[in-house]
Amino acid sequence: MAQFRTHGFAKTSMSDIAKAAGVSRTALYNHFDTKEAVFRALSERINSRATGAVLKAAAAPEAWDVRLRGVMHARCDWVYDLLHDGAFGRELIDEKNRMCGGRVLSANDRFTALLTDILVSGGIRQKQAGVIASMLVNAVNGILEAAKTRAEAEAEVDLLIATLSLGLGAGHA
């Protein structure tokens, strides 16, 4: 992944990847036919780690709004790093979405369902919770797109969740 972050997807070669991995090109080709296959494998590894972190945050014995904030940050951690740790973050995210399209949509659906469950645990009706969960995903995507730094993105996600929590708390008082 360091090679993709340094050179971007388009300019990273199998030779770059092999050298960084400390293996010969032949050995690399024995495991991966193309750099796209390498990138997909890396994307799947990142997604697996993110999923594990999200599920851990969701299972925490905390109030629903604390779990919601933890889940949102766990889902966004890799994006924060990728977008704000080099010139090619956006390109790499676009490539991941292009290559892993169906998996990305499936993961987004599962994430939205998880957010919905957390909101329901906070007393929000199922239908309303589903709409709010979709809005949260869209809002966080906008925050990630616009933020100049990781700290700015994290602070805005925290503010979004705090605002939501206050608004929903007032609506259920």
C-alpha cells in the first residue's frame, strides 16, 4: 500500500510492489496476476480490519450515541489516513470503488444496517432510524471529502454525532 500511496495507482508497477515487499517479480506474479489483483487484496484486507473495528465499537457497553461515534470513527479511520496522507488518496479510493464496486455497495448496506440498529437501540423507530442512518453515511462522506486534515474530519464527525444525539434526545424527551 505504501507504493500506491507514494506513486498513485496508475504509476505503481509490479516491480515497485515486488521491491517494496522484498520479493522477486516472479514470486509476486506467482501470487498475483496484476497490480489490480494486488490492490484488490490490499483493499479487502483494509475492509476486513475496518469491519472488525466497526463491530468492536458497535458491541461496546456504552450508550448508543457513544457507540455511534465509535462506529463512525472506526469506519472512517482508513479514509482519514488515506485522504490526508499523500497526494493520491482520492485516486486510491476511486480505484477501490471501481474495482470492488459490488463489495463496496454491500459493505455500505451492512454499515447502514448497523447504524440503524444502534439508532433503534437509542429509542428511534426502525423506519426513521434507517433514514437517519443513510443521512449519516452521506453526511460523513461529505465531511471526508471537504476536510483539509484528519483532525478536522474527526472533529466534524464528532459534532455531527453530538448534534444528532441532542436533536434526537430532545425529540424523545
